[in-house]
Amino acid sequence: MIYLGSDHAGYEMKNALGDYMQELKQECVDLGVFTGDSADYPDIAREVAEKVSENPGSFGILICGTGTGMSIAANKLNGVRAASVTNETMAEMARRHNNANVMALGSRLIDIEKAKHFVKIFIETPFDTDERHQRRVDKISDIEKNRK
Ligand code: RB5
């Protein structure tokens, strides 16, 4: 399952990615925003990240102007590993090495075709099951558990 969300800056790209998910026959829930009116990115990042946190194995895709605010906010939730992605290597490696479950995109940095390409890479790339990657991701979880 993919949970999709954006603020006003990512609204058009979010809608285009929703259509693309349908084309790919990928189950997807659009959590908004549903108009182009000004919206605060932490609100939607929270909604999407809560769903990802509650549903292991699901992914989130968040779009704002740069992807930065969305990734910062989403990473505050337990079990969420949000990666800001601006090229295909980042899309692939966020999955392979970091087991990222949320991808944050910047609508002011990339066009819709690139966004689709990065989304496809992200959802199709597995986490490398190599022990060293798992150990490092486990250490991220330890930081989360001992959060001050
Ligand atoms: C909105 O103008 C912009 O600040 C927001 O979309 C995002 O880029 C924040 O990180």
C-alpha cells in the first residue's frame, strides 16, 4: 500500500503520481491535500507518516516544494525512514541501504516525469538483506527507542 500526500506546492505532482499509481495498478490512498490552497506541510507529513508507521510494509510518498520539510516532519514518527530524493541513485539507494519507507520529493526541483521514474525505482527496489545494512538500520531504531 502507498500513502500519498502533498502540500499546495506539491499538489499537481501528487495528483499526477496518484494517476500513475493507477496506471501501475498499485494500491494507493491519497491523503490530500485536495485543493491548491496554501497548506502546512507538517500536517500532511504527519498523516502519511502515521499510516506508514501503523502499517509495516507500506510506503509513503510526500511532495512539497523541496521535499525537505516533508522529510524532516515524517522522520519524527516511529518506524519511519523518510528519504529526500532528487535523483535515481538516491531513489535506489534509499531502499537498498536504508530501507527507506517514505520518499519525499520536491516539486520545485524535478519535473513530473522524473518524479514518476523515481517513484517506480523506489517501490520496485528491495532492501539489500546484507547483515551490515540491517545492523545500521537497527541502530537507527535504537536511536528512536532512546530518543530524548
Ligand atoms: C512552501 O512554500 C514550501 O516551503 C514547502 O512546500 C516545502 O518546500 C517545505 O519544505
